Amino acid sequence: MNFIAPDRIETESVRIRAAARAVSRLAAERAEALDRTGAFPAGDIIDCHEAGLLAAPLPVALGGSGLDAPAMAPILRDVLTELGRGNLALGRLYEGHVNALSLILRYAAEPVLRRLVDDIQAGHLFGVWNTQPQIGGLDLDPHGTGTLAGAKSFASGAGSVTRPLVTARRPDGRQQMLVVSLDPGTRADLSSWRAHGMRASASGVLDFTGLPVAAQAAVGAADDYFREPHFSAGAWRFTAVQLGGIEAVFDSLRAHLVATGRGGDPHQAARLGEAAIAVETARLFVGRAADLASDPDADPERVIAYVNLTRLAVERAGLDVIERAQRSVGLAGFLEPHPLERQIRDLATYLRQPGPDRALTHAAAHVLAAPHTADALWRNPGAEDASDLRPGRAA
């Protein structure tokens, strides 16, 4: 277990948050140039490594900062938001790295973990690649050759993530997590990544055909990747990155109004106030989702439902802030080099996510079936009393 002593939390909190702020500032300065060329943010990843952020999720005993520990969830939330504020592409890549390490720490056998810790400390970038092309997918040793066959699509960091955690179909049809070793710049096809935004995330197709499977590549048992509540609840992390992008758009809107002297106009002030409400709504949802997802006593179904609501609440907040910013700034915000031009493209792209309708209706089903009144929907049973139950229901 990734446990961190209480007296260590405060020390690590200050250090990690300061490191994330420093990396974020440099990332923000590079973001425009990376967007124009669609180049991978290699310098930002190096900064993350040198600042200790790549190894930070590891337990302290393994040379990390314990950032994956439940008690560190508020700090992880701030780090993800900070990096997303600097550059959403960097935030997306770092969140994938954190997701991969979280799965490894939870499911990997000790020999596998020891091997991968060396790679983490050496600065390898990890990621989680689960999306399959419409036809085919990735198969594990389909002909008994000891190799992989097939591809992954929408693989963020393709060509630069050198230790991806992938799901591969076993001969029995179940999915097996593997961490494979890749050389930089190999097997990646980015020709289809002509994206509206998030261009620097370098999301493409990665062909694994013929790649040998290492003896200690497997992480966990079959279908562990989909084990709940971690599979669904972990989505809170990408909403924290999205929150950073929302805050960046809001800050650019506010700076524009100050610079142009238009903030006193009542219509502009109203839009800015509405945007501020949306930002804070997203922040409150993300914070509560992080707390619930890291609470070992929380009901798993409650956690999944709340994180699903958070996904949609953050999406709605982001779209609201985008609309207010575009209305307030006008055509200038659609033109380079105004910062909103890229920030809005990146945020609008990253707000797209798999299965939003399913996430919303799943959460609604939980709410419909819950025996509690609105004030007690998201509290642990120990914090509730008989007055929380609907009239007519037994305690």
C-alpha cells in the first residue's frame, strides 16, 4: 500500500506543489510554439522528471513522494490542475502517467513492480493506452509466438511514451494489462492526428505487431483493468486537469477585460461573474470527487456516481466559461496570438470524453434508487442519521 506518514504529508505538499507551479509556468511559455508545430512537449516532460514529478506517485520507500496515497489526493488534485493550467496537453500526458503508475502500484506483482520502479526513476514516461481501432485491436500472443499483434488508437504521447500500459486481448477473450518497452519515435503513426486542439498531446496509432512480450510485462490478473470502483472513479483525475484549462481561459478573459478597460461595462461584468460561478462549481465538484474517490470507507457505487456527475459538471462549466470568454472578447479571441485562441481550442477538445450520456444516466440511476434526501446523497453512512432517510423509510 502507498502509505505516507502524516508528518511527511505537509513537507511533500509544499515541495510538490512548488515543483508543479514551476513546471506549469515554463509549460505555459512553450505552449504556443508547441501548438503551432504540433510538437510533443519533450522539454516539459524533462522538467517533470527533474522536478521529481514523474516519480512522485511512488511510495516514499521506493523513492517517490507517495502522491498516489489516499491522503495525498488533495495534493495530486492541485498538481494535475496546475499542469493543466500551464498546458492542457502536458496535463493530459502527466495524468496518463499517474494513471499508469496507480494501476501498477495496485495490481503489479512485486518482481514486476521492482523492474518498473527502475524505469520510473530513470525518467521513462508511462501512459495508459486502452482505446482500440474500430477494426481489430491488440492481441496477446494470438499464435503462440510470444509477440503482440494489432494496434492501439488515440494513444496520447505516441512515439514519446516509452513505457505504455496497454490492455491486450488474451486467447480466452479477457483483457490483460501489460507494460511494454518502446524505443522513442518507433511504431507510432501520427498522420491522422490533425486535431482542432490538444495538438501537442501527439495522440496517434501505435502498431505493436511483432513486438515481443517480456516475461515480466503482465500487470495484475485478467480484466483487472476494469475492476470497480477504480476504473470509473479514477476519472476524477482528468477532470482536475480540465479544471486547470478552465481556469486558464478564465484568467485570460479577466486579463483581457482589465487590459482593454472594458471590465466596468455591466454586460461584461455579468459575463465575468457567470464565468466565475462556473469555475468555482467545477473546482468544488473536482475537490469533492477527489475526496470521495480516495476514501476507503466510501460506498463504491456512490463514488462512481459522484465522479460521473463531476465529469458532466466540469464539462458544462468549461463550455460555459468558453462561451462567456468568446462573447466578451469577440473576434480577437479567435485570432493568433491572443492566448484564448489556443486555450479554447485545447479545452474544447479535451472536454470531449467517452460515454458522457452513459455517465450521466448511470449517476441518475444511483440518485433515483438512493434512500437518502438530497443533503445526504454523498455522505458516508456513518455521517448520516435517521433524519436523512426519506419519510416512511426505515432507518
